[in-house]
Amino acid sequence: MPSNSVKWIVSIVSGLLIGKVSYGVLLPLLMAASPEANAGDSDTMMIVGTGIWLLITIVAAVLLARIPNLKRMIGWGCVVLGVALMVTIPATLLTMDLGTHGNVTSNAQAANDAKTALFFWMLIFGLPYLGGGAALTILGTVLIRKNPASSVPDAPRP
């Protein structure tokens, strides 16, 4: 069983990483939730997004700190971080104007340029996020499976 300081440091660092990656999911969702262009200014969305990011960071750090096994705690942190990385790509696609990537443009060359831009965007941004997210999820699952939760029940308290 690790010391409390090591456990809290690992859980806080994991919580910060999970919060930072979840901000990449939350901000596009907040932007997609406002139907009109003038529904909210960007400063308000940034403040709300930062508040939610801090809340997720605190919740993740506290929940991870409750896990007594250090390798299991790191495994759960990797699983949550990996899933958050993989969810970032679909959330980011919400903010794109996908109509420009279809055949709705008047010029065939413009449609090809838009499709090529989307293809390279997926190569440059999509593959690293999906690959890193899948690797972290698999690594976390292996760490959780190799380090089972302790089966010793808690001693009765007087």
C-alpha cells in the first residue's frame, strides 16, 4: 500500500490530465449546444468550460485517491484518460462544418479540396488521439486485471 502522499500526488496528476483532456470534449459540446451564433460569447463559454474542467479534475482526483492499490489506481486513470482521448474526435467533429466536405459546393475542385483537408485532418489529429486513447485504455485494463482489488474485508470499527 503506497503512502498517502504518493497516492495523492498520482491521483492529482491523473485528475489534471483527465480534466485537461475532458476540456477538449466539453468545449465542442458547449459550442454545439448553443444553436444561434450569438447565444453566448466566447468568454462565458471559456469560464464555464474552465469551471467544469476544475470540477472534473477534483472529482477524478478524489475518486482515484480512494483506490488503495497504486497500480490499480494508475490503471483506472489510464482507462478514463484513454476513453476521454477517443471521445475527443467525435466531439470535435460537432464543431466542423461537414456540409463543406460533401458535394454541396458548386465547384468539384472545391469539394475535392474540402475532402482532402478532412482526410489530412483525420490523419494528423484523429489517428494520434485514437491510437493513444486505445493504447491507454488497453494498458489501463491490463493494469486493473493484473492487480485485483484486495479481498481482505475491512476490520470492524469499535
